[in-house]
Amino acid sequence: MDEEILARLLTFKGDSGVVLSIVLNDGRKMITDGKKILAGKISGELASFILNKSREIIKNKKIEVAEFNQYKIYFEPINIKRFLDSIGKELTDELITVDELEKIKDNVIIVDVRSPKEYKNGTIPNAINIPLFLDNEYELIGKIYKNEGKDKALELAARIVESSISRIMREVTKLDKSKTIVVFCAKGGIRSQAVSLILRLLGFNVKRLIGGFKAYKQCL
């Protein structure tokens, strides 16, 4: 399951469960509680079919593959608590939800690893900024991603990190090792994973905010 879907599941507050649906023809995903679309960009008649079918899936609590026109759709009911228990202690130890962060925020150091510009435009209260990429670097990576694709953008990102690692390490070594560090980026993706790894290698106790700043804003 990709991290964006995981993030959305973890920030959903419903008690009745949700349904993860995957269009097997093309891999598109949707999360729904049977009443509204919670995540995903499926629309039209296909979305209506998935919503209607999801109500049945939630009621019966069974995995099913259904057909609609030329599409085959996989349906899986998700109980959030059981889902968290099933993804393994190592994963749940490393990740933290927005709700969990709210309970311990006064006793941790929150690190925003987004670019300085993103940080200035809004962050989690009391977070400090240790960016993986500076503003010009992040903008350049975005342009390469748009014009040349993901692989080229990742190659450039790797080269930038290699050259800026000393800057990042100077900043992180100023942090208090007696405290847990909670790291976040925009959506809980590559940037927070990279800085989290650096911190772990330096002996810090690190948690990564699943869903990043996007999940935080959704839970406000």
C-alpha cells in the first residue's frame, strides 16, 4: 500500500470503517466510507458504482472483486485499528499520527524538513526548520520532475543531498539527544524519510509524521 493511501487511512476519524478500492485495469485507488470519497480522483459513473458497492462491502466485511463495464475493481474493507496492528510493530514504532503527536507535542522536538519557503508559509507550531533542500534546490527538482520525469528528479535530488549533507548534519547535531525527534515534510514522503535516516544513524530517537503537513492541516 503506498504511503499516500496509508496517510489518508491514518487521518480518517470514522468509526464504521472504510473501503479501499483499486481499479485493477489501471491501478487507480479510492477510499470511501460508502457515503463520500475520502481520497482518490475517480469520478463519474465508475465513482458512483464504487460508492454504492462500498456500502455493501462495509456491511458484509468481505474482500471482493466486482466488474463495472470494462473495469474490474478490487474492494477491501479496512478497520483502522486492526490495520495499524497488522502493519507491524517496527512500522508503527517509526511512524506517528497527528493525533498521537498532539498528545506528546510538548515533550518532543518537531522538525520541519521542507524548504524554508514552505516553512515560512505555514508549519506546525514550535517546529524548527532543517530543510533537506533549500528553496532553489527544491524548485529545480520540481522543474526536472515536471519536464523530465520522476527518475531524473530523483537522480538530481540524490546529488544535491550528497553535496548538502554537511549542512544538514551541522543542524541536526545541535538537537537534544535526550528528546524524541518528530520529523515531517509535505506528505510524509522522501524528504522526511531521508532526514529521519540521518538522525537515526546519528543515534537519535526519531518518529516520522505520517501524511506530513498535509495530514496535520486536514486534522485541524
